[in-house]
Amino acid sequence: MPHESQALAPLATRGKRRRVARLFSRFRGRPLPKDVGRFSEPLRIVIVSDAAPPQVNGVVRTLQQLTQNLKAMGHEVTFITPDLFTTVPMPTYPEIRLALFPGRKIARMIREANPNAIHIATEGPLGLAARSFCVRKGIPFSTSFHTRFAEYLNARTGIPLSWGYAFLRRFHAKATALMVATPSLQAELKERGFGEPVIWSRGVDTELYRPRPDLMEAHPNGLARPVFLNVGRVAVEKNIDAFLELDLPGSKMIVGDGPRLDYLKKKFPDAHFAGPLFGEELAAAYAAADVFVFPSKTDTFGLVLIEAMAAGTPVAGYPVQGPGDVLAFTPDGMKAGALDDDLKAACLKALELNRTDARAYAMTFAWDACAKQFITNLALEEMPEEPAPAPQRTAEAAV
């Protein structure tokens, strides 16, 4: 009598064959992107980001502006964001939505876009899914370092910085290029073992963010001058408490939303909390302020700094990476802002600066140049010329 396992062997084999057949049928008619990594004009670019509206932060505005400029240059951009997936709120930060099990759908979207280049902007569920697909299929991709994920994770959960940076190194290790905003961040990540990051600077919409002299008399919200403004996520890592605790003349105004908003409203009832603002309303808030205060010590760039300066508002902050880099792009930066370990001193120094100088410095951040820089960092090679067909021998020549 045959052993039971021998009797079951043909059934197991047939089952395995069926599973393999189903696997192949699943991908039938869905080829891998054939042009990825190959340069052509115009380009088809896929950008994957876990940060997207309605979130209000520098990453979202940077990617929105980049996409607009790439499209204006004639390129086709497919923007893959959480709103295209089933999501759940992020623990401790419900304003951020996290995509659930995005792997199969994101693979299909990349195939359908047939991109020349894939850029993964964030290290969240979408970024991880896109990275996994690219690594598994041998597809080149680039990444960027926008957020100090390790520091934020440490501030919220106590997870050691070394664990966070180990995850980030692994995430970015397979990228053909890791893009960073400033030379100091480039040097820091190189020291931390991230290989050879490349520079991708930032830009500002100088038409939207512009001086509005008519707002410099009475403040639109009736606030007593001088008005000290902060814009961004209302979260612990932004160090907004340090700003609100300062003994400053006039008024303090906070624009933005986040998990710390209710706490700060109760703790600092004299401050004006405007909530999130967008477009013209946000631009007007910048232009109506006397000083923009940036108390964060963890930002990699600080897009809000150049938005404020474009509106003619001088900035104040600590002499750390982020504001230190933004104001150091040219010597004229110190005419547009003040940095000091004493944040109150920086605010009062900025109050004396010329608004025209702030605007002039912001004009050096042009988005079209930043978009071109982004393209040069992508994993692209010139498409090889098709070889000329070999001449066919005629019947006469063959004789």
C-alpha cells in the first residue's frame, strides 16, 4: 500500500502548478515599465508621496510646485498619493492619512504610467510599497530626504535615533540618487552612512508670495503691531512653545493645524490661532506680518522661510540647520533675517530689517531652476540610437 504522502504528491503538484499558472496570469498583459531609466523628451515621471493635501507642510507645497513646473516644461507627471488608496489616520497625528496595503495597486499604477523615471519622496507606506516594487523588479528610482523622520519618531515615541536612522539608511540605500535640500544636510547624511547625496534646492512662487503694502497699516485680523507670525504643522517637533513663551511686543499669530493645536490654544490664550490657510489667504498672512518666527531646530530646509521673505517679511530663528542654510545661500541672506541662540533677540533684530531686502533675497530662489536640477538628479540615461537595419542582399548580389 503506498505511503499517504506518495498518494497526495500528484495532488500537491497539480495545486502548485495551478498557483504558478494563476501567478503568471495575474501579470499577463501588464508588462514592466519599458522606458524607465531612459531619457527622452518629454519625460514621463512618477512621483510617490505619503505627504499630500489636505496636509499643510513644506513637503506638500514643494511637490505641488515641482509638479506644476515640470508640467509647464512639457513633462507628464503621475502623482501617487494617499487619497488614491484606502487609508487610516496616523496614530497621534490623525491629520496624516496612511495608505493600507498599497503594494498591488501602486505596482499597477506604475506599470500604467510607463515612466522614464520614478521618484519616491517619502518613507511612509506608499514610499515603502513603491521601493519594494522597484527593488524586486530591478527598476531604478531616486529618493529625497525631506523630513527628520528619526527625530520626529524619537520625540513622539522615544524610539532611539539610531533605530530611526538605520531604517532610513536601508530605505535610501538602493536609490540611484538621494536628493537633499542643503549642503549641510548633504554633509551630515554622508557622515551618517547615506552614501553620496546630491543637492536639490527649493524654490518659491514669487507671484503668489509678494509684498502687499496695503496690509501693512491695520492688520487684517485687527492684531496689535508688531505681528510675529509662525506658519507650519502645530506639532511638538516644531518647538512652537519656544516662540509663544517669548516676551515680545505686539501680537503672536499661528497659522496651521496639528496634534498640539488644542494644547497650545489653552496654554497661550493671548496668541491668535488662525488654523490652516491656503493660497491667497496664506500669502496675505505672510505679507501682513512684521516678522516671521521659525523656532524649529529639526527642519531640513524650511520652505516657509522663503515664502515669508518673498512676501517682504524678515525672518527670525535659531542658528541651526534649516534657517542657517536658507540664509547662507548668499551673503545677502543676513539682510533678510536674523539668527540667534536667544530667539527673542533674533525676533527684535529681524524687526529692524528692511522688507525690501527680504524680498530681494527671496527672488534668488527660482522654481524653474529647481525643477531643472531635479531632472538632472533623476536616474536617466540617453536612449541608445536604434541601429540601422542591415542592408538585405538582393538576388543578384547573392549569385
